[in-house]
Amino acid sequence: MISKFKLVQLSVFAILIASLVVGCSTPPTRGTGYRASSSGAPPSSYNSSIASFNAVSWQALPGWQDDDVSQAWPAWLKSCEVLRKRSGEMNWRQVCVQAASVSARDTQSIRRYFESNFQAYEIRNSAGSDTGLITGYYEPVMNGSQTRTSTYNVPLYSYPNAWKKSRPNPGPTRAELMSSGMLQGSEIAWVQDPVAAASMQIQGSGKIRLQDGRILRLGFAGTNEQPFKSSAQWLIDRKEMTRGEASMQGISQWAKRNPDRVNEMLNANPRFVFFKELPSNVDADLGPTGALGVPLTAERSIAVDLQAMPLGAPVFLATTKPLSNQSLQKLVMAQDTGKAIVGGVRADFYWGSGDAAGEIAGRMKQNGKMWLLLPR
């Protein structure tokens, strides 16, 4: 899930694929559910209703010594922008102040900083398993216009003014909204492809590359409060394609072969997402804003369940890349959340912006392990 109210999680069509298992498209549930020891010494475990956390040595983290943690350092400093302002039992302020004296280019110094100032905790789900589902998400980027043209005629909408004082729960479904005309006048931008527009809704944010070269950044503004359902699953259930064919290219090709059925497919998901234009002074190269309130960093930010761990915390992730046995073992930051991200060992891995990131994100459905890093 992206923007401060990240919706989730999933993908240009790849998201529709990833939507078989995920959906970061929903406002974050604020507050943490973890409980820490009140003693002065580093506790041996942390617990929540959905997970347990057991202290382990750094040697227990597979690939910890091999990861170029300097690549995670900018993401950690972004977390510190928020964490250093927090008070409470976690001594975030102290570790964030100490980070200022560490060279951003010295990988070994950064590794020693974490080893000296943090305790690693193996995360287990409430049932005792140390493995869980790791999915991926990304930020769509597409060409578009702020006015309707013959090329760009698929609208993205701002949140309806009539709903701002009295939010419907639930509101009309996507099909009802599209057929009623009630959103007329709420258009915020126009794009070319209705399926790509739907993928941006699932992701909850994105970038529109305008004809004059400017980048329009859109963030999550709200939903119609309907449940999320997968359009990709709809295609599979109707034997329009197999699971193996349900890739970004596969769904795109299906849409081109069946232009008259695209809306039928999209209407299978009753949820509808609205956007808001983000300030023009935001660096176009930065990632979307996550639930922590800071820009996400490609391959170093994840979305997590806030009932299991604190937002902003460092996490070590050990999984594999999509459709391969190639290890993906990295220090990442818990900077986002989403309604579909449920469980202690559960993460949505942010791959970055654009179609290449969307392709790999949409295919990611891996088993993985996680270790939470907390200040000593």
C-alpha cells in the first residue's frame, strides 16, 4: 500500500496478477500491536497477538554479511526523520542521533552501527511458523494528460466532494460509479489504457508523464469502501487464461483481443480508488510516500502488518526473487502498510517505479523469513 494512505499493493497488469494474493490499496491501520519488555536490559523476546519475536545473534541472519547495507542507509535515514521524534519505550531518538556520525559510503561502518545499536529478533507467526508470504508492489508510470484528448480518454478521479462530509460505507460499486455519471467533473487526469488505470488504483499512487514533459504525481485520496476482488482471478475462473498465462503481457494481450470485455473484467473488482494531486515541488525521482510519511526507496522499503511491528523499523528480509531460486537477502525498512498485509512474517516488497518494476512485482509470491531490528 502507496502514499501516506497507501493502498496496495499490486500491479501495469502485473498488479492485477499480484492481486491474486495482495492489495495494498487501503488506508493504513495506525498504531502498533507489539509489546516490549519494560526492563532496562534488551529483552529476549517481543510478542504480539499475531507474532512472536525471539532474540538471535547476527550470525543467524542469512546473507547479513553479504548485503551492501550502504544501499539501505538512505532509507534508514528517511525512517529516522520520523522515528527520532518519537518518545516511548523504544530508544529511536538515540540510535537516529548516532546515525549522523556514520559515513554513508562506508558499508562496514554501517554494518557495525546496526550490530552495535540493534538487537535482531526472529519473527514467527502466531502458529509458530518462521516463514510467510512475501509479495511485491511498485509505482506505475504512464503517459497522460490533464485534459481529455483523442489519445488520453480514460479518466482518473479525485475524491467526490459530496462524500467528504458524509463518507458512504459502502459506496456504489465500480460498475455503478461508471454507469451513473456521478463522477463527471471529478476527473484529475486522463490516460490511455483502462487496465493500466486500474493497476494504478490497486497500487494507490503513480506518476503521469504529461505531454510537456512535466510529471504529475498522484496519491491515494480514498475509496468507495467496497471489498477488493481480483480481476486476474476473474479471468482464471472463467478459463480465459491459466495461472501460468496470467502475467502482465498475458492480461494485456487478453485486453487487446477482447476490448469489448475490458470493463466487464474491471467491474469484477467492486473497489474504486480516488486520487489527489501531490505538490509539484516533490522530486519526481523520489518514490511514492508510504504510511510512515516518507518516500519509499526501491528494493529497500517494505509494507508490513502494524499489529506485528513498529512502522519505520529496520527489518532483515530473506526470500527469493520471483520465478527463481536466486536469493534476495536484504536490509529493508518497514515504511508502509496495507489492508492485505496481515501476519507477522508477511511483507510487500517495493520494487520501484515503472513497467520493469511492475513486471517483477506482479510475479512476486515467494516464501520468506524476516528479522525485526530494534534498538538495544
